[in-house]
Amino acid sequence: MKKDKLIVLLLTLLVSMTSFAQKTNCSGDVVDAAGEPVIGASIVEKGTSNGAVTDLDGKFSVSVTPGATLVVSYVGYATREMKAAPNLHIVLQEDSKLIDEVVIVGYGVQKKSVVTASIAKVGADDLQLAAPTRMDNALKGLAAGVTVTSASGQPGAAARVRVRGVGTINNSDPLFIVDGMPVEGNIDYINPSDIESMEVLKDAASGAIYGARAANGVIIVTTKRGRLGKVSVNYNFSYGWQKAWKRRDVLDATAYALMMNEGAVNSGMAPVYADPYSYGKGTDWQNAVFNDNAPVANHEVNVSGATEKLNYYLAFGYNNQEGIVGGNYNKSNYRRLTLRSNTNYTIFDDSKERAWLNKLDVQVNLSYARIKSTSIEANSQWGSVLGSALMLSPLLPVSIPASDAAAQAAEIARMQEATKVTDPKTNEVTGYNYKPVYGPNGELFYTPGADYHEMNNPVAMLNLPSAPTWVHKFVANFAATLNIGWGLSYRLSYGGDINFNGIDTGYTPYYYLSGNNLATKSSVTAQSNRASIWQVENVLTWTRQFGRHDINVVLGQTAKQSTGWYLGGSRSYPVSARKPYIDFATGLAVDNDMNVWGGPNDEATLASLFARASYNYDERYMAQFTVRRDGSSRFGANNHYATFPSFSLGWNVTNEPYLRNVRPDWLTNLKVRFSWGKNGNENIGNFRYAVYTEGNHNVLFGRNNTEIIGTQAGGLANPDLKWEESVQTDFGLDFGLFQNALTFTVDWYKKVTNGMLMEVPVPQYVGSARPIGNVGKMENTGVELEAGYKFRVADARFHVKGNAAYLRNKLVNLGNDTGYQNYDHLQGVGTITRAQNGQPFPFFYGYKTNGVFQNMAEVKAYVNAEGTMIQPNAVPGDVRFVDVDGDGKISQEGDMTKIGKGMPDWTFGLTLSADWRGFDFSMMWQGVTGCDVFDATTRTDISVSNLPSWMLGRWTGEGTSNHYPRYCTVDTHNNWLSSDLYVHDASYLRLKNLQLGYTLPRTLTHKLFIDRLRVFLSAENLITWTKYHGFDPEISPSVSPSSTTGTPTGTSLGVDYGVYPQARVWTIGVNIGF
């Protein structure tokens, strides 16, 4: 027995010594072209799985078979092979062919060299340059053909994203797909730092695989994953100070008093102020509401890594931003906490043992966001904080201090007299609507009074309690991918998007700010909403190569359901403001002091089948065909289903063998692309094909005229209601020059949307409301340009990227009986925006002007063909309006026309990044041209309103001004009707982001067990060049189109009622990697 054990021991030692003798140690280091260590590079013995990974110093050591070949690789660098040897020094070079070689497409990936559609890719490095807070704001200036307009500078404010223009008069929002899951509502749940790439599917061919939801473009967001190598732990921190980049120039107290006197005299009244110069500067209302140096802080922690069996990325983020208007009053603040877990498990991988059913991967993406925010009206003419600050007289005080009891008593007596309630029979005073609003130090806020209509004391508004909103959003997607074999794989995924949101502790005290902004009793409100989306998908993918032929086929099925509910309540007379809860209030339902509401949201379902076939021959000739069949519950019984086909073709000219020896060396790549396709828009609201009964149609019957309660249909149903369809043609060229160091892309497209939903022009006697039909048509045509250049100067590296896009939008046919529809309205002025056949959608609507009448001779000389004066009531100093239709008179019907538009002709962006010996520098420029803004910050119905300083350039006598008319307190001569006097050039060029960073040498940080330590300083919105005098030239609708009607409910693009400006932000930060 002992002899047997001894023999076994000797054999074991012999085998071990033999194995050791067959291995040799190979060591060395891996660096990049600048000599910096490459951490995590893979060194593998060719033909085996034996290998190692470089450490923090780029060093490695591995035992290999003598004479073996080593394969050295790292993402973004050209792979190298070399014979194993001791003390190797390996230099990896960036491979321009590998960088950005793969792009994400619907249900798969494609090599960039064979992509035949128009797809814009924005990577993590590009997003870092933009430093966005929200995902929807991340693409601004980074992708040609994508117009991103900030709604306002309010923390957490959503942006307006348009891919290749406004596609419909209804909802033109693109479809967001995050890790395979469609996301609707609160898309700010993603921390932009967790994003690996964003692909914008711009043409119909690339988006056709999403069919009924792709008419307005598709944005595919892919979040980060782990990388092979050691565990990576990163902590990022930044802290910033915010300030309005610009304030509006308005009149001070002295100038205001002088203008009021002049306006009164011009209106035939006596001067108002006896000594205007005694008032000095007066109240600076903007200074009273702006919160300079408002803080913003950001924390991020992520842990990632990968092995052969597990890939993981775990992240935590926290953002806290205080608003530059009202943030110090907790009225405009934003806090977001995000959690993310992306994991991929390889359950088994037997691909080396068998050809079929050999690999199973399970992928789990989980994310959670908690958002708490408060907000103010960001762009409103009805008494917003900034709108009021611009219109209130500088002669009015903000408040009366507690130390001046007599003045406070006088103010209270004044307002009680103005708001007293009397008994109609006895004329006795029974009460007062006025309820004083006090500040934290006992100061009484001044009440402007009825002369200012809806305008209120903005500081008093900020001192009222806020109604914080909250969001809890969960997005999860579970997927399993089975490699069936022979190039065939099957993927099953199930995802959910659950969004809880509402209002907590909505406490409203008894207060009075004006006759339009008051509460005669205190109350509390709470509301909770839930929206959920569930999606299941089954996808088969077959990939096969036959010699030089490469084929990829995708077949899939998708089913989606959207549901939700809402529940809320309110109650008057809370016992204490410290407990603003419904259960701690005493109001009763019998007195209409307690209400409750709730119910389910409309359910919407979508069922789809899709197929895509891609073919390329030797990466020279490419073709792709896609078809999708969608069925939606949102459409009439006769059109539940629709089919959306597309195709695209490509030709890599420089891959032709007969050109390889004749093409110039500097021409590395030339690709020609063409695509055509049809997409749909089902985001039009639910059940618009149906009609509902409505009451108040009682009738009288019989001799006694007995009243019978009656109802009738609200209109005509339309079972033929169907999808809005977008047909798009695209032609593109891709160039690569100097080994792809310089790249250039150009696209031309034409996009036509047919069947836009609009009221059908039928006689009114068919019902109270006209039916909705597919009757409208819109057209967008444009050119997109993108370029990039990478170069070196000594050991400094530079990367320049630029993009520009031209867009021409035209509403071909609105589809209603008039051919036009009015939208925005300015109180005291009238309609200011309109949609009309043959014009951009929408446009500013008003009169054209041709200077100012300097004397009566000019008034009398402005005559029609018959010699009749066109403006017989005009006097010197009045506006000369243009007789557009030539009928010899100025009238609304014929002379109001297009006077500007908010959608830009050109959008552009430019980024520059550089690094040198640990220093890194980046800047991003962004801008637009060919657009206008309608300055609606002055209401003519408020005669005591403050004025912009440019009114000092008004006409005061012959030759003084030929642009702005004389000032009148009462505009009896209609000089300030809607006209081009309100319209200003909104073109701008903005230094969106500037950043300078320094990464400490690893020789220092390693002593602290830190792999990477970078400090940086950045500035956002540092410089803006614009001719517009307002807070910001960038203004978008603050409210999306109605989910039930699809009609725009917010302001049109470019209408400025006193928009919340974007902030200039100075930030310091640190990035630490372990």
C-alpha cells in the first residue's frame, strides 16, 4: 500500500515538473502612444484561454508555452501579436477603424462601415463635454438634425426634442428606447453619467423596425456595462454656483415716471408725477427675485467589472440643484436620486464543445429614480414671478418693515377698502377678501392693486408655501439570449416601466395677492398617480457568412400595454400649517370643503410583428429591408392595423478592387447611402375615434311642456381613424480621409407626414363637435452635415467635431375648413401665433410695419389707388402698417400675416477636446440661426406697466425714431397691435460648456491606493452672443401637447412671456478611480 502511494507521488511530481518545464514566464508592460500605462489590457496566449490583464502600472506577467504568440488587445486600440519574450515593452496605437466602429440599431448592432441608414451616434465622451442634467437635454449641439430647445432654466425642466423638425401639428416627441425598453414620462430618471451611447435613428429606414412609434425619430439609449479586468470603483463629485447669465434692461423709477407722464400727455391726460427726478432708481424687482450663487451639487459612485461569467455595472447618483429664481424660498428646487444595476450572467457557454444550444446569457437591467421638486411658472403672461417682476412699477416697494407699524396699518386699510364685501340689501360691510401676506421678519408685502390685473408682488408669491411634487420611477428589463446554433439565436425579454408621481402636502393658506390670485380659505391637497408600461418581446436573429456574402435576418414580436390610475383629494381648513394633511383638516363635503377624485387611466395596447433582412457583399454592396405590422387600440375598428415598410441601399465605393490602385491615398473611405421608408405616429391620445354623449339637451314635451332630461351624441364617430404616416427619403454620403483621421457625412432628406389628425370640415348640425379625421399634411426638407478630425501635435492629442443642419418646414394642408388655426394669445393684443397652409408650423402672426409717420404730410401721402388715406386716424409718431393685400386699407383679415417663426433654419454645434501630459481641455459651442422670438413681456392692457429700456428710443418728434412709435398710456391708435415690432432675431452662439482638468501622475496616486485622480474646473453658459435683449433667446413650449387631444397646450416655440433664464454655472469637481 505504501509502495503504491509512493509511486503515485513520484508520478505527480514528474507530471508537475514536466508541465513546469513546458512553460516559460513572460512579463513586460503595455503603454499607449503617449507612454501612459494601459490599464486592463488583455494579454492572451494565441489559441488558448491562458492570459493575464495589465495592472495599474500597465505591467503583466504570464506563463506561456515556449515560442507562443501573444495577442495584446484593448478597446479602441489596434490589436497586436508578438512572440512571447521576457521584459516586453508593448506600445498600442489607437485604431481609427475600431473606434466607433459599431452602432446600436433597433434589435441589434451593425458595423458602421455597412450601415445604410442615417444614424447619429453620441458617445459617453461627447456627453461628458455637454455635462447635462437630463437625458433629453444631452443631445443639444451634438447631433445634426436633432433640435433640442430648453423649456427654461428652471431646475429639472424638460427640453423639447425634435428629430428633423416638427413632424405633425400633434405630438412630435421622439420615441426613447432605454436598454430595449420604451420609456414614457419622466425620462429624467436616468443619470446621464450612466449612459454609454445614444443613437438617433433619423430616417425612416433606421426607425421602421419600431413602426407605429417611429414617425418622429427614435433615440436609443444604451447604459454602461462592466469591462474585463479588475473591479473598477469610481467616485465623482462636483459643486457649482449658478447665476442668471443675463438680466433684462427695464426702466428705473425716474425714467418710469417720466415715461408715464409723457404717455399720459400723449393720451390727452394730465401728467401723473409732479417731480419724476425725486424717485431715484426705485425698486429693482429683478434683483429682489433672482437668487445669485444658487448652489448645485452632484455625487456619483459606480462599481463595474466583468469576468467570463458575469458582467456588472452598479451606480448611485444624487443631484441637488437650487433654482436661480425662488430657489432660496424652496420654490424652484430639484433633487434626484438614481440607482442602477446592469448585470449579464452567462449561465453556460459550451460553444467549444457543441455547435447547437451551446450558450445562454441572462441580462437584468434595473433602475430606480426618486425625484422631488418644486417649481414656479416658467413662461406665463398670467402673473408669473418673472413676468410680474418685469411689469411692476419701480415706484412700488417690495414690503413694509415690521418697525413701521403706521405704514403697515395704512397699507392694510387701503387693501381692506379695495376688497371689502358688502351686503347687497343693507350695503353694510360684511368682510374683506384681503388677507395680508407677511415675510419671515414680520414685513408686510405690498399689494400692487387692480391696476396691474394678474401681476402680483413676486416676492410675496415666493413667500407662499410651495407644493412639492414627487416621482418614484422603476424601470426593469429582463432578457435571456439562447444561442441555438448555426448562426441562429433567440432572445426573450420582459420589461416594465412603473411611474408613481404626485403632490405631497399641497398647503394653501388664506391669502390675497390680487383679485386674480387669492384664497378665501386655507386648504390642503394631495394627489397620487401611477402609470405603467409592460412589454414582452420575442426575437429570432440569424447571422451567416457565405464567402464574401454576409446575411443578417431579424424576426420579432412585441406586445405592449399602458395602464394607470389617479387618486386625489382636497380639504379646507387644516388645523395647523405644520400638519398640512387631509386628516388634519375640518372642512366638510356638505359645505363643498372636501373633495375626492380618482379612477383608472385609459388603457392602451400595441401588438406588433417585425422583420429585417440585411445583406452585404464584401462590405461593398449593402441592402436592408424592414417591415413592421402594428395593431393599436387607439384607432378605429376599420384601421386597427397598419404595415410600415422600408429599404435602404449602400455602396462602399473605396472597397471596389478596381479603385484600390487608382484612388488617392488621402481618400480612405467613401460610402453612398439611399433609404426610403414609412413610419407611423400612434401617440395621438386614446379613443379619439369615438364620441361620447353629453347632457344639457333637455326638451319640452306635451301640452304641459314637461321638461324631459335629454342627451345626445357629442359628434360623429370615425371608425376609419388611423395612424399619422410619415414617408421619408434620404440620400447620404460618408467620407473618411487620411486613414479616417478626418471624417465627413452629409445627408439630404425629405419627410412628408400624411393623415395628420384634425377636425373634419363637416356641417355643424351633425353634432356639437366635429369628428376627428386623417386630413392634414406636413413636409420637412433638410440637409445635415457632420465632421470630425483627430490629430496630434507632439504628445498632445486633439479631437474636433462639428455638425450643422438646415431645415425647411411647411404645413401643406391643415385639413380644416379654414386652412388656418390660431394658437397663442397675448392679453390686450390678440392672436400672436398661427398655423396656416403653405407656411412653417407655427409662425408669428401679425402686421408688418414700415416705420413711423414723421409728420402729417406722410400720413396724408399714405394713400391707396383711389387716393384715400390708408390710415386716416393716424398722427405723427404712429406706426405705418403695411397694406399686405393691397386693398387700400389696414384690416385684420387681409393684412395680418407671417412676421417671424420660432423654429430655426440652421442649428449647429462644435466641440473641441485636447489632452497633454495629464491636462485635458474641452469646450462645446452651440447655436441656431434663422429664427425669431416674440417678446410678449409687455401687456398693453396694463397701462401702468413698467417698460423695457428700448422704449427710450421711441418717437418724440420728427426725425427722432423711425422704428418705435410715440408712447401713449392708452393705445387708442393701436400702435401696439400684434406686429413685427414684437419680433426680434433669436439667433445665438453659446459657449455651452468649457472644462479644464488635470489628472495627477499615477506615481503619486498609487501611494494612496488611487488609480486615477482628476480635478477640474468648468463653466456652463459662459458666453452667449445674441441680438435679443430678453432673458434668453432659447424658448420652447413649457407644456407638451395634450395626451387626450394631441393639441398643443403650451406656448409656441419662441414666445417670451418672461421666460426663466438659463444659468451661468461655475463648477469645481473631482473624479477618483480605484
